[in-house]
Amino acid sequence: MKDRRPGSETALAHSTSIITRTNPRRPTFRNRLKRDKHLYMMLLPVIVFYLLFKYTPMIGEIIAFKDYRLGDGIFGSEWVGFKHFQSLFVSIDFWRVIRNTLLLNVYSLVFGFPVPIILALLLNEVRKEWYKRTVQNLLYLPHFISWVVLGGIFIAILSPSTGVVNAVLEHVFGIEPIYFMASSAWWPVAYTMSGIWREAGWGTILYLAAMASIDPQLYEAAKIDGANKLRQIWHITLPGIRSTVAILLVLRMGHMMDVGLEQTLILQNQSVLDVADVISTYVYRVGLQNMNYSYTTALGLFQSAVGLILVIGVNRLTRSFGEKGLW
């Protein structure tokens, strides 16, 4: 039955106009560009950076399929197809550097990846702000020191003659000095520990930010139920940062075929090349010093392909556990 009260038609028309205004058509890209032009202008330097230094150099990957010569250039060099990939797969040095790269990354993943999480959990429980900030600054400091300096400090600490570690082992435990940096058994341990020392504190930043977003009322409710600190960490804090851990793990898996050149080059020596020669140092020695560009480009392309497969695989595995993943 139609409403005949005074003003009912006016009210109906007014409500219809409100619904129409609150449900506009989706703006086109041109309208969004005009509306948010200042934001897009701020994004422009980032886009230019990635275009110039990330995507444009990918044109050079074509030399992996050519017998590249500096005089002929990238497009003038002779096309040889998969010749360099075949040379890779029959080379003993190739499989040695692949093994060393994977082992060092596995050590860093198993022993290094949990350390920032543990440090963040400990720092999150500190209630004295001045003490917390002091510890954080001390933990962040090694990240800003060059590997040239940090590597020299680390080698000096482990020196068999003047190092602090060997002095403690000899005078306290009666153990003979150990040549950590010249031993194939101890060098991977020293490499892993040096990486943890430099990056563990810096890695706590994202975890602390994720912990700050957890609702404090959850902790209050847990206290009322009688949960101690360990129970609160296990049932509230760790589930609260689980998605952050999953995303960082996926990103970390993308670097399983990549070991930083600077750290390895500073710490390695001729005595430990059987365990310290990795893809990055091999490319530096064979590709740049011996000018075998096509061969090492093929190695780099293989490295990137394996990294991409690992990221896709781990991301799917992460989504199967109920996390969002990267995409």
C-alpha cells in the first residue's frame, strides 16, 4: 500500500539520490591517475630505478646463448644455443660450487633464520624502554659495518695466535689453538656465525613490528586464565607473527642459490676453497677475471631459474598451510 504521508515522496527521492551517490561507477585508470597524480609522481623514481638497473640489464642474458666477444657486442656475437649450459653440467667445478652454495645457505637457514625471531621474542618482553633501545641499537650496529671491516674483526677474533676465542680455549679448557679460518671443517661454522652476528639484530625489526600489532587484550585474557609467559608466547605471540615468518621464509628461499660475494670473498682463502668457493666467487673469478662472460651468464641464468622455482614452490606450500604467501 502506497505511503500517502506528507513528504514521503521527497524522502524516497532523497534516499535514492544518496544510494546513487554512494555507489558510483568504478573510476577509470585515467581518473585515478588524475586524482592521485602526486602519489604516482612519488612512485616514479622507484619505477625508473627498477627499469634502468633491474629490467634493462636483463637484455644481457642473451649472451648465455652466444659466444660473446667484446668487439662484436651482444647482438653481433655468434649464436651457439645451449653450448655453455652443456659445458656447465659436465664441469666438476660447477657441481662443487653448487654444493657449497646450497650447504652454506642451508646452514644459514637452519641456524640463522630462527635467531631474529628468538631475539624479537626476548626484546618484546623487556619492559624498560631505555634498556630495550640500548640493546636494539647494539644489535643493529653490525649491519651498518662493511664486510671488509667486519670480516677483519671476525678473523682477528678467531686468530690461533692472538684471537680471543683460542685464548679462552687454551687457558680455560686446555685445548690447542684451532685454525678456524684455515680448516675445511670449521670454516662453514665461522661463515654461518659471522652472518648471524651481522644480520640477526637487523632481522628483528619486522618481527617486532608484527608483535606490536597484536591486541594487548589477548595477553590480559591469557593472564586471567593463568597462562605464564611461555604459554603467552606460544599461543599468542607466535601465531600473531606466523604470517610474517611465512612471507620472510618465502623470500629467503629465493636466495638459496645466492651467497653474498663480499662476505665470502673476505673470509675465504686458498686453504678452504673446497668448501668456500661458491657461485658468486666462481662467477667473479671465471667471468670477470678470465673474461668468460657467456659461460658465467649461463650459470647466472640457471641460478635465477632455480631461485624462481624455489620461491613458487615454497609459496604454494605456504598457502597450503593456510597462510597468504606472496600472492
